[in-house]
Amino acid sequence: MSPLERREAVREGRPYDRIPCVPFMGEFKCALTGIRVWDFWHDPQKMADTEIAAFNRYGYDRIVIGPNTRGITEALGGRFVYPEKGLPYADRPLLWEGATGDTGASAKACGYGRLNEMEPVDAKKNDRIRTFARAAEILAAEAGGIVPVEISIGGPFTIASNLRGVELLLRDCRKCPGEVHRLMRLITESQKSCIDMAAEYGFGIAMADPVANPALIGPKMYERFVYPYTRELTDYALLKTKERVSLHMCGKTYSIWKYLCQYELNELSLDNIIDLGRAVSELGDRIPIAGNVDPVEVVMNGSREEIERAVESCIETGRNAKRGFVLATGCDVPESTNPVKIDWMMEAVRKRGNVR
Amino acid sequence: MSSKEELLKRLSDGVVDMEEDDVAEAAKEYLEAGYPAFDGIMEGLVDGMNRASQLYEEEEYFVTDVLLCSDAMYVGLDILRPYLPEVSSDDKITGVIGVVEGDTHDIGKNLVRIMLETAGFHMIDLGRDVPLAKFVETAKEENADFVCMSTLMTTTMGGMETVIRLLEEEGLRDKVKVMIGGGPISQKYADKIGADGYSQNAVEAVKLAKRLLNVA
């Protein structure tokens, strides 16, 4: 079955061959295809070629392209550094004025002046977003009938942290909550415009909001500053694209599950530190679950047998999820992973993921 | 005029409640009343920060809160520190801390530094994206007792092992303890590269440092 046929069969309750599998490939795809990370983020043809090459090798069940958190941050005027080796990282935040000291330890004044001049991103006009739109166009033509494609719009709180700096943003949630809400509104409107773009190509939406994590903000802050915006985005995505959002959440998220399960989700994919059995029993009747093979200890460092065992264990647990299960990695596969490891992972799913 | 106990409580509560202005006011009154700065720091500010880390451990407080508590503590420290009697930093246990080369995620490292400073260690913070040799050079120059490294990324975690090898080459490994932490790091990884310890969070890091360095 093609991934698209498999998805349709799952949805319509018809027989299908195996559990769907989506390893999170990140910049590992660049290492795989030899494309520079900068090109992967800026050249639409190379973006599409990379996606197609990786998909053709592994045959996993979904392609996810940008803009992602990074592209939307840049579309709003934020800056990233793309080193020749290694992953891109956020440059000095855009909304820095009023802050002093590199760690922001003595920053007191809220520095949101620049926000007054900022406009939400218009995905139809913004050059940075147009790059991703052109890649989407190529993929719609080349892959559209074979594999589901999603456009990642990242996560609103993580985009906010890129524009403001994580530590300052966290302080602002207490010190100037009104400004945080203004920033979140601007970002949410920008993401909605990107949802409109995805709808044009018939693609669904992926989201991930690593900074909105209980390791950094508690559930009360999540409820105030993240939940309303993510709710709005997931509702809007369903309305516009007719598809539910695939959401990945890093970290120990137990304390915010009560919010996560209220979203309109295609799947909630969980970190490998999460007890998958607990997710299946506590969330499985509300939303489909995806997870959660350890990308470092198992995929990057593990043997063929260890990979197969981990895949089998996730499938045995996950297949009890009432609303459905997708086998995924708990986070991005590190770029230095030997590409054959993903072959082994897919092989294990084909071997062990047959549907009874 | 407030008693010493009342002022110490105001310092401590100001830190826990993240109220910088209250801390500043209490610290000034405390000095004006002629009480010793050392007690103000230890029984006021540090006491407050310890209470904040207790709340963090109990998941009552989150990083958002701990950052603001530490801001309040540092406001108080800036006021009280000039009145401390001169202490040679040789008397303190010295640690070198930083995020390894290639990574710029530094919240975790900052929290660990704050907690270790609160616990009385003399910390030299090399910041983020720190060249690996810099850890070793600094440990040598400063005669450090331990080195703390963190990273959030799998792509850069290998640098930690390099630092341990460099410490060995310099003949420093026996006198410098190595602690590591960060998202992809585990006890298993610490064992694999020969680090002395791993901790999952900042509170645990303090316990680990005390254990490794035999501090009560």
C-alpha cells in the first residue's frame, strides 16, 4: 500500500498492511542526501529533492516540510545562524531592546517597543514563506498522490522564544503578561496565514512547541499563554485544511496532557521519556497517539536487534490506543546517525507492525 | 526598626516571592541596622533561594519562577556583597561551567550555575558554545575542582567526551571531577564517556557536586 492508501484505509476502517511509521528526520535528511543545511532551508527545489530522496529510500508514512518555527521566526524578522557544520541556531533575539546582559539576568524593563511596528506574516507575500510555498508546489505535483504531506508551522510559544529570547520570555510571563499575549497574537495570525497556504496545496498541518514544555513553564502558564493560541490554530487548521493537526511535544508532558487532549489532533506524538502505556490508557480514547522510539540510545546508538525490539515494544503497547497509533521516534533522529538505522527501523515495522 | 530576624525573613520571602524591590529595600535596611552582610546572604537570600529550589523540586515552581527568584536574589547580593569581609576565593571550591561547543541552549546551565553559587561554590561561567579546550585551560588556570558541561543537542554531546580526554592528556583528570547534564544526556552516557556524574536537573546537580567533592 502507498502511505496515502494506508491512511485512507485506517480512516475508513478497512484492512491495511501495517502500522504507519513516521521517523522524525530533521536535518538528518541533509546528511543523508549531501545537501547543505542552508540550501535545505532556502532552495525550494533542493528542499523538495531532499524530501523525495529520503521518502524514496525509506517509504515512511508522511512528509513534513517547513516553514516550521525557524521559517516563521525569520519571516517575522528574527535571525538564525546556519553554521557550515551542525544545526542552525537562533541569533540575538529581535525583541531585545530594554534588556541587558547576555543571560538577561538583570533585564527588568519590557522591551516590546518594536512589536508596535510589526505586522503578522502574509504567507502570500512574504519572501521567506514563498520559498516554502514553492517547495510545497513541487511536492504537491511529485508526491501528492502517494504520501500525505504536512506543512509544519512550528509552535507559537517557541517562535515567541526565538523572537524574544527564552529566558526573557519566561520572565515576561510574570512581569509583563500583556506584552506576551500581544506577541502571541501576532505569531498566531502569522501561523494562520501559513495554514491558509497549506490548504491551497491540499496539505495538512504539523506543529511542535518544544519551549511550551513543563520543564520550562508550568501547567498554569501553559493554560494562560499557550493553550488558547494552540487551540485556535488547531481549530483553524481543521476548518481550512479539513485535516487535523499532528502535534509533537517534547519532554515530560504529563502535567499538560489535560490541555493537549482537547485539541483537534491527527496525532499527539510524545517524547521517548514518556510512558507510552500510560499515554495509551489516559489519552488513547481521546486522540491518536504517536511514539516513541528513543532516537539517540536506540536509533543512533542501538544495534539492529535493539531497534527491532524497541519498535516491537512500542507497537505492542501502541496498538491498544483506541483512536489509532503511529510509530514514531520520540524526537528528531540526530544528523550523525548512520542512515542504515532508519532502514532497520522501517524493516522492523514491516516485520512487526502487521495489523491483526 | 525591624529586628534582624524580621529582616532576614523579608530577604528570604522577597526571593521566594520574586519581589526584587522588597529584597532591595530589606537589604538596605538590614545594612543600615548594622547587621553582618554574611548572615543576610546566607540566612536571608540563600535561604530564600533554597526554599525556591525546594518548591521547584516539588513542581510547585517552574523555571519561570526560579529565574525570577534568582533575579531577586542577585539584586540582594549586589547590595550586601560589598560589605562582606574579604575572603580569598582559594577557600572556596571552584567549578568551571559551560555549554559545549556548537550549542547555544543555556537555560539549564544557568540554573545549575545559580544553584551551585547559592550552595557556596565559586563558579566560573564560560557561557555557551564554549570551545572544548577552553574548559581545560580554565580548569588549569583557576585550579578548579570540578567541571560542569551541558548540551541539549545530540550533535554536540560528543564534545563532552573530548573534554574528558583533554583533561587526561593534561594530567588533570585525577584532580578535576566532571559533571554533565542536558536533554539527551543520561547516566548511561556519563558512564560511557567516563564522567564522574550526571544529574537530571539543577537541584540534583548541587547534590551531585556535594557528593563528588565531599561537601556536607
